[in-house]
Amino acid sequence: RFSLTEAIRPAWQSGVIPEAGYRHDTYADASTGDQLPALVAAVSSEQLFETFLQLLEPLGDTCDVVIESSHDREAEVETFSREGIERVLLESLLWDFEDLLLNDGCTGIAVLHPAAPLEVQLDEHKLLVTYSPDRATFEWVLRRQGLKRNDGMQVISQGDHMHTSSSRFCRRFQQLVQRLNAE
């Protein structure tokens, strides 16, 4: 069983049938050629937020946060960041904005370890993406959530799709920026 959040919908003939699972991937830095192992996970809406929070645990007690908005379709993606926030404080704050993070197709968030190359994203497609030299810790969390590895899995962002949002979510995003004290 797999349910999408309200944030995104496949087009009528997208060719991608959303399913729960994860796959191994690699991020390649175009400027340096460096590669970083990644995991891409699609999680049913009922488990998505809990899984996201569990993936944050390996980042440690303090982390950096980047939030992105594409609410203004005329402008480029707006990015705001906050360095050095306690993870427990961040998680508490994110619970207040769960509806925005799950159901707004114009909001994405990345949480990073302040010193190591570890990152967890909940992107605007509501996919979970992790970056780490060692995938094992994050993979363990995904398996514990009942997700199975499927390296051939296609995700919704690979097919035609539509993002949904509202003026209420745009206002909630601005509130999140303020509460995070993000710049």
C-alpha cells in the first residue's frame, strides 16, 4: 500500500507508478567530479514524517538546516539556512510544520551534519534522499520502517507530475523561516 501526500500528483500518463521502497544512488559534483553515495526513498504518506525524523538521528545532536521554497514561480528557488541548531529543538519545531513539509509541493528541507558529509533531504517531491560516504546507517533506518531495496525503482520525479500548493502554505513557509531564525 502506498499513498502520496497532497504535495504532488503524477500526470495522467506519467509512466511512473509510485511505490514504497528505496534505491542506491550517487550524487556527482559537476565541478569537482567527486561522488557521494546516496539513498533515494519513497515512503507512504502515513510513515513519511516519522521516517524523516528517524533519518535525522545519525546526524548527531547539532545540525545545520536549509529550507527551500519555489512558491514564487517567477523567481528562482528561495533558500534559507540556519547553522548550529540542536536536533531535538529542530524536530520539535518541525512537528509544528508537519502539514507544510508533507503537503506543500513547493517546500523542501535538508538537514546536514555540521562537519561530516551527511545530509538528509525531504524534497519538494516528498522523496527522502540521504547522502553519506557510508549508506549503512541510513539504510538500516529505512529497512526498520519496512522499506525494501529496489535499485530499479522509479520515483515520481522521474515522470510527468504536478506540484500543488496554496497561499496558506506560502504564509506557513514564511513562518517556518522566522521560527527557524533562518537567513
